[in-house]
Amino acid sequence: MPDSNQVYLRIENLTKHFGEFVAVSDLSLEINSGEFICFLGPSGCGKTTLLRAIAGLDPQTAGRINQAGKDISDLPVSERDFGIVFQSYALFPNLTVYQNVAYGLENQRLPRQEIHKRVTDLLELVGLPEQIEKYPAQLSGGQQQRVALSRALATSPGLLLLDEPLSALDARVRSSLRLEIRALHQNLGITTILVTHDQEEALSMADRIVVMDQGRIEQVGTPIEIYSNPASPFVADFIGVMNFIHGEVTSPGLVSIEEKTLKCNTENIPEKSNVRVTVRPEDILCHSELIESPNTLEVKVKSLEFLGSFYRLFISGPTGFEELMADLSIKQVHEQNITPESTLNIELPTNRLLIFPEIS
Amino acid sequence: MSGTVSLPANVVPVRIRLSRDDVILRIGLFCLITLLAIAVVFPLYTLLSKSLEDIDGKYVGLQNFREYFETPALFSSITNSLTVAISVALIVLVIAFVYGYALTRTRMPLRWLFRGIALIPILAPSLLAAISLIYWFGNQGVLRSWLGESSIYGPIGIIIGSCFWVFPHALMIIVTALSTADARLYEAAEALRTPKWRIFFTVTLPGAKYGILSAGFIVFTLVITDFGVPKVIGGRYNVLATDVYKQVVGQQNFEMGAVVSLILLLPAVLAFIADRWVQRRQIALLSPHAVPFQPKSHPLRDGILFVFCLIVSIILISMLAMAVYASFVTFWPYNLSLSLKNYNFDVMDGGGWEAYFNSIRMAIYCAVFGSGLIFFGSYLVEKARGVTWLRTILHLGSMLPLAVPGLVLGIAYIFFFNHPENPLGFLYGTMGILVICTIVHFYTVSHLTCLTALKQLDPEFEAVSLSLKSPVWRTFGKVTLPVCLPAFLDVASYLFLNAMTTVSAVVFLYSPETMLASVAVLNMDDAGDIAPAAAMALMIVYTSAVFRVLHALLARFINSRTQVWRTR
């Protein structure tokens, strides 16, 4: 296992322009050896551009990249050390599974037996030992992506780049392959970067997530940090589901929303400033009778959406709280007999409220 | 520079070092661009400057053009050419559309046979149609009486003959346009209870619109630049293409030849630009999720269209059949007994059997060298990394030949390669110049075929290969070329067939040692030996047909060996 606190990849002030468009803007990042990193963001945020710059496929306009202690900023692709997997698999259609996986090994002029052993080992590892003589078109999407993964790993690169590898697969295959890639990473300890726009994928697979928007890093952190402590309204909104409530800090610890006042942690935010209070739908509590707490509200249920393991309630309260979502368990909805038009008492727990200053 | 964001002053831009592969590809790009410059751009430039000179090579400005427009005999050819080309375009479009519709959108029986028959004219030089027409409607023709007072020698003959040989070109484009129909559009229209005629005008026709337009431009260009048909059957009806030939070969007036060919270049270039514009629209119509259309049977419609296709097919076959019959007749119309006398080319003027074997040699050279060169060129355009501007130049250079009529190219080659100071002058009068000229003449269509095949490859193949440290030539040989092999063979076959049948460019460039079969047809017809001319034209047809069959067999063999992966 490589030392996990050692920086393997260092990106310094990386900028990429496409004509007038700034795809990545003065971005710096450090990735530790053996880490599983996800670049997460909406399409056009620069995550794929960043990946392709690291690979040298679309070189950066400016900035340095250092890999394993070596400055690779101006190296051509073929002199860099990485394996890559694309959304489209990019398997060579006229070569068999075996020939595809062996392709990189043959370039190293290894002895035949050694190549054979390595290929069969890898295909065993990804669970495809029987498909060796088949052509890519004869395999399912999930199988093809496993072959692509073996091909990328065959030459034992120091860095594995995954460009939306699961996006073309259907949901069931996607979740099983998610686990497999994660297990494979744990097994091999190879530093891995996954680019995705799917937050669930990022949350479930990454050691650390790099959330990007408009060519900049919004936040870097573990999945739990990102989810429970978003650094900006963008991250709060992009990861998971979030309620936003507009208000004003009246005094330390108090935010007024029209006629209502909420108690929350207003640390570092000056008085009289406009803020956005956020709360996750699953953090909203629902009481059957009125309780004495400053953060309770009486709301009306507009509609219910059944989402399998829980219900999402669309609720409407006093001015400023007209559009809220709350997630309740199926059991609770049935016990309290909640239907559209029901009236509820909800609580917005102080310790679950995050506030962000409003950008004017 | 506008349109780009500039970096702050203290930031150093990154320049990636070139790998060995990058260097190889750049050298390749550079070589091909140089080749195209020598084979297309420089000759055209020489042609342009020649048109501005007098006989002694002195610059005279637009004097030659003034002279041209002051000579009604020359000037009237413009209207004649336009009349013929537009008439043929209209007639062929209507027939090809109905025929193509019957092939793609109905369950009419024998569709495969009709498709095959429609391709017959491709095997023959355009001259064959004209020769055949002489036997049908000429002064001693079988059906002379049908024409009454009018004569086949003139616009009627040119139009009918041209319709024959351009028909498959129009049909192929229209069939392609009609085959890309999306069944879901028809289902949606039917679900909305749209009447059949309205579906035709709101779904079918708009879907094929660009294909029809494109076919129209192609036909227009082919006809206006063709000189085989008007040469044989045009009589005293002058068109631009025959004027070029007369000025250069007949009167040795090279400067006026240059002027006329530049005038001929103009409509060809305009049609080319219009076609590119139309093609760009066409692509946007195709959705990757389209569901293929499966026509339903409709006895009345299918029956009517069957009769229509039958009539067209009979006309196409009778054009060929008459030429075949006439070539075996001992002495038309006095001795109708059959013999091989007309195939005894060695006792006639026009090059003899040697011309035929020269043609085959040239066609093989074109197929072998041309397809390799063109595939490599399109590979560089599509797959080389970086250096966008060099790739764009190569692509534009590859598109240019389509806009240049064969006659114009041929004349430009005379001026360029025959120039006393040209170090490449040794090529003049050799087989080499014929091969170069023919490859260039048919470069663009081949280039586009290869490009289409290459575009179907995953764009990340190169990225993956680079990450696996595979040298570029290895991926080219192990993946790119094998996957594109069918397209590669199509190009080789296309070049072979066209090299066999082409007249326009090579007619200015052959020497007594490099006489070609298609030119021999022309010369024998000129000398009044019409039956031997028909016989030689048919030798080309037989050879092309055999080659087509061989190509089909070879393609099938290779597919069974190397394209296993295509089947699931």
C-alpha cells in the first residue's frame, strides 16, 4: 500500500481556455497517493477538461501538473503514466477481449506467457474469465466496461482516470459496477480519479470529492463533509436535496423570516445582513401535537410524492415558508394519517440549519 | 487577438513537447499538403495566368475574355450548356425520385433487380450512351422515324444521352436520403390520422429534400462538365465542354481554351458550394435514435411503380443492348450478320488493343496508389492530434478537386507540367501523369468516403492507444485500417471504375504510348468508326462488370474473415 499521506498528484494554478471560453480557471489541487477522488459537478463545469489536462489529451493553457514528484506539465500523452476508461468504453471492435487487454502489454514487448498470465489474471479479477475469445460487440455494456477497466489496468499505471465510466449503463448494472470498482481500488491501491455528474456515484465511491462549478473548485472534502457541511449554496443545492429560506440576521443567533424568527447559528455573519437558511428535507421533524420551540411552524400539506423507501411532502407555511419539502418515513405518514390538505406542526432543528450570506 | 481570453502577464503558457508520433503525423500532413498543392493548386494557378496572356506569353489582362464575349459563336455555348444541364437535372430528378421511392419505400417485387439494373450506366463511359443513341435514332437508326423532322444530333441527343449516364449518380444519392427515414415520424403522423398524401408532403418529401437538392447539383455539374456525350452526338450544337476541346485540340488556341475552361469552372464551383451547404443541413436531420422505416405492402401503388421501374429498366437495358448488338454487326445497316470484326482493334486507328491494356494498367495504379494515399490523407485530417490549421488546410485541399471539372484539370495539367521550367516536366506524356490526374479528379468523393468511415470510429481510440504507449502506426495498422477495410475497398473499386471510364481529364494528357481505351472510343468515333467505338466502349463495360463482381466476392471473403466482430 502506498503511503496515504504522500501527495501523488499536484495541480498548480491550472487554467484552460477554449477560445473565449474559460473551462478551468486558476485551479490548484493535491491528490494523495492511493486516494479515490471524484470530480463532481454539472455538465460544463470543467471536470472532464481537468481530467483530460491531467492525461495530456487536451493540454492546459497554463499551470503545472506534478505526478509522483515529476513535472509532467509539458509531456506528450504517450510519455505520461496513466490508464484511462471512457464512457463509450472505446474497446477496439475488431480485437477480441483478450487482444484488447493485451494491447498495452504487447507494446512493452513482454514475453508471451507473461502477457497471457497477466490478461487471464485481470479478466478473472473483473469476473470475465469465460469471455476471452469474444468480440466487444458480443458483450453487454457492463461487461464491456469491465474489459475496458482491465485494459487500462493491464500495464499497471500509477494513475487510473475514469471519465464517466458508468453513465452509459442502466441503473442496476451501474450500482453493481460501482461496488466492484470500489473493491478493485481497495485491492490494488491505485490512485484513481473518477469524473461524474452523478452525486450518488461520487458519495458512494470517493475518499474525497472535488465539487466543481464554472471552472473552479467549490469544495473539497469527504462525502460526509460535503453532504452535511456544504461550503456554499451551490454545493448545498447540487448535492442532495435542500430547502432554501430567505431571511435577515436580526441579532446574534436569530434570523427573521418575514413575521417569523428562527434560532440558528449565525457565527461570522454580521447583523442586518441578508442570508439564506438551508435545511435538508430529511432533517425537518414532524410532530403530531404542538410543542414549545422557537423553530416550529404550522404548515399545510400540498401534495405527497411516494419515493419507495419514504414519502416526500410538499408543504406550505407562513410567508417566507411557502415552498418546503420534508421527507417522512412511510410509517410516520401512516401513523399520523397525513394526506394532502392535512395540517402539520414541523420543527426546523437549530443544529441542522446552515446559513449562507446572500450574495448581492 | 480577438475571440480569445489572454492570460495574465506573469503566467507562462504551457507548450506540450512533441512525441515521435506527433512528428511523424506532422510530416505526413506536410507531405500530403505539398502533393495536393502540386497536383491541384499550382496547375489551376497556371491555368488562370494563362488566360490572361496572349500567344507569346505576354500579360494582356482581360483581353481574352473580352474577345470571348464578343464572339457570338463562343458566347452562345453558355446558354446551350445551361439549357442542357438544367433540363437533364429536372428530368433525372423526377425519374430518379420515383424510382428511388419505389426501391426504398414500397414492397414492390424484384427491387434488388431494379437496383442492379439502375447501376448499369456506371460501368460505361458517357460516350456509350451517345453511340447507342446513334444506332437507335441516328440517320440510319432503327427508330429514326420516331423523331420525325427533328434530329438526334443536337440538344435532344445530348439530353437523352446525359440522362442515361447520370441516372445512377442521382439515384444513389436519393436512395440514401430516402433510406434514412425515421419510422417514428410515420407512426406519429398516422396516429394523428394524417391522410397518406399529406404524410408524403409533410414527412417524406422534407426528409429527402436535401438529398434531392444535392442530387440536382451533382447532376448539373456532371452534365455541364461532361464532354463525351456532346462530342459524339452534339452535332453543331456547341456547349462549353466541347468548346474547350475544340480550342485546345482542334485550333491549338491554348489561351482561349483557358478562358473557356475558367468559364466552365464557374458553374461547377457554384454548384459545389451550394451542394456543400445543402449537405451540412442534411446531417442535422439525422437523429441517432431513429428507428428504421419498414414499408408496408400496398398492391395498387406497388403495381403502378413496378410498371414505371420496368419501363425505366427496359430503356436502360436497351441502351446497353443496342450497343452490344451493334458492336457485333459486321457492317451496319447493310450486312447485319454477326461477327467479331469490330473488336479487331489492332487494324484500326485509335490505339488498338494496347489502349485497352493501358487503361487496365492505369486503373490498377489508381486503385492501389490512390486508395492508400487518400485513406492516409483522410486519417490525418480526422485523427491527427493538434495542428488544427494544418488539418483544415489538408481537408480544404481534399475538397477542392470536386469543384474542378475534369476538362479544366486536364488543361491545367498541360500548362503546368508542359511548362519548360517545371522540374516535374518529365512526367508529361507518361502513365504517371494520367494516374496522378485521375486520382486527383476523383479524390474528393474517395476522401469523403474514408472520412465517413473514420468518423464512425470511437474518437477515444487514439487517446486509449496513447495511454497504452502504443505507437500511432501500430493502432493504425491493427485497428483503424482493419475496421475501415470495407470503405477502403469501396474507394479502390470506385477509383478503378472511374479510371476505366473517364475521358475528360485524360483526353489532353495521353501520348501515343499511353493511349487509353476511353480515349480510343472517342477517336474512333471521330474517325467515323462508330461500331468499333461501340466495341471498345463495351470492352470497358465488360471489364468494369467483371471487376465489380470480383470486388463483391473479395469484399464478402474479407468480411467473413475479418469483420466477424460486426455480428453479434
